[in-house]
Amino acid sequence: MIKKTPHLYILKITFLSILLAFGSFSFGQNKSKMTKEQRKAMLRDTLDGKFDASVMIDNTKGFLPIPFFVTEAALGGFGGGLAPVYISPQKKPIGDKDYIAPAVTAAFGAYTANNSWFTGLYRKEVLSKYGLKYRVFLGYVDYNLAYYKEVENGDDQKLDFNYKTIPIMFSLSKKTFSDLYAGLEYFNGNMTIRPDFDGELPPNITTTDFKKTVASLGGYLDWDRRNTIFTPDSGFRANLAYYINDDWTGSDYKFEKLEAFVHYFFPITPKWISGLRVEGLQAYGNVPFHQLPYIKLRGITAYRYQGQATLLTETEQRFDLNTRWSVLAYAGLGKVFQKEDNFADAKTVYNYGTGFRYLVARTYGLRAGLDVAKGPDSWGYYIVFGHKWNR
């Protein structure tokens, strides 16, 4: 299924391969003017002499051609592509001591093992002088994804569909106080869906769903006090959002979604960082099957457990072995609510796993690495750039 905001997933997988590419990419427009020693210096930290991309990010001019991998099981478990990415540090206004996230510009194209492919453009920036943030996305998506329908014997029936859409998104928010932003987001995606299985459609799916537009207008509050947008060591992010799909938004459906999440990070010791994640999503109205909330936990295939509402919590413990290398462990629980379900009746799923990180860019607080996770009926592996909870 294509969720309302596929661009956020795509951005994450665009970034995750930077660690693999730093040793071989072009140093932008100024590479021909640099000596061999200067190029080496751009990949070394001035403090410990270890591999680090902070200087490169600060000084490289132009876009970096970056290969990346797709590891989501719902897309076949493996894929790859290319993404020109530019991370631009932001200048702070005089007297402003708060952290300001860098501007990010990305283009990308990828193909996966189950013949899914996608391409697009993304831009996000903080205009600190005006207290504004904006995000823009335009893409083309051709996904092959499964929908799971519970049948009478308690098992789940897997139904494969192909989805094609041109997603467009724009978000603009204004700072109010203490880094609390209030904003609006608009999304539009004209969808063409094709079943890739023999047999009848489930009762909740009709052929009228196969050529329709999903268009939502949402309002949100976002309070971000993390010390970095990449791999936080301290602080929190809290978000509350409400989205409406209706005739006046350009949608062929009438439904709403209410979403809330909190991500909290705190150091138990200087080398032990603890994280807690709580998220909930509720859908109302005539919700099409491809827009139902689903559990988002490592080790659980995307869209595997869907319902009218989801609730999940996860904790992650990161242990820094030294300045560069870290190991981590995590575990979580999720509940999937169908219509008329109470808390006890809702299906419960779990995950747990481990991984490692390398501090790729010290001044940005940017870590990258690999996770391996176990869910109730599957394993998953994930190449992670930044933090896995990032949106």
C-alpha cells in the first residue's frame, strides 16, 4: 500500500548509503582543484584523525552522487538506486544559540527486487530569520505491495497489488515559542491500482478503488527539542497532526486521520543513550484499504498489520564503545485495532533486535550502521542513516 507520505520513507533510504559512498564520490565542482592531501583531509576529523564527513559536508560545492540500498521487506528485501544529495549548513541569526537543522536537497531513483521503482525530488529547509520551515516533494512511484486480509480460520490472506501514483506534497510551518511550530501540509496523489492475484477481491475492496485520487489537507503542531535531527543524544520531539480528505481537498474519498507521536532521548551515562518512542494513529470515515494505519516497527514487514487504529511503543538503548563506534539494542510492542475492537481484543505484535553505528559526521551528530530485527513472523535487516525513528 502507498501511504499518504511515501516521501518520508524515500528520503530515509536515500540517505542511508552515504556511509558507503564517501570514499569514492566526486568532491563536487572543486575536485579538480584539490590536491590528494586536501581530499584526504576532507574525510578526516581534526580531533581524532578518524574517518569523518563533517568537513566534506561543510565545504563541498554542488551535489554528491550517492548510491543507496533499499532493505524494506515489503519491497522485496533488497534494491538500489542513485541519489544526488546536498546537505547545506544553516547560518544562525546573531545571538541565536539554538541548534538549526541543515537544509537538505535530494533527487533519487531506485529499483527493488520485487520490481518496484520510484523517483523524485525533495527539499527541506529552516528559514530561521523568519521562523519558518518548509518541505516540498514531487515524485513518481510504481510499487508492488501486499495487502493482508484476515480470513475465518484466523490466518491472513496475502493479496498482491501494483500501485502507481505521482505524489505531491508541500508543508509550511511557523515557529511560535520554544521551538514549537504550527503548520499546514497538503498532499495529492492520483492512484492507479492493479490486482496481481487470481481470485475474488475481499468484500472491503471494489474496482472503484483502482482509479482514484487521495488528497489531504492537514494541520499539525511539531515541537522539536532534539540536539540534532540526525542521531539525537538528548531532547525530545512531540508531534500532533490531523488530516482531512474530502471533496474540497481534491480527494475522491472522505476520511480523516489523527496522529500523535513522542520521541524522547536522554543520557543515562555519558556513553549510554536511552530512547523511548510512543506513537498512535487513528483513521475515521470511509478509509480505503491502501490508507489504513499499519504497524511501523523494525522486524515487521511494512503494511503487514493494518487496522482502523494502531498504537505502538519502542525503546532503544545505544552504548558508545568509543567516540566512533556504538552498539545498540531495541524492543517494542504494537497494537492493531479493527472496528469495534477494545484494547484487549486488538492484535498485539512485538519486535526486538540489535545493531551497530559509526559516527559519520561528528559536528552533525550523524551516525550510520546496520540493524537486524525479529518480529512475530519475520526477520528484517536495515541500513540506517541517522536515527531509525526519524520522519
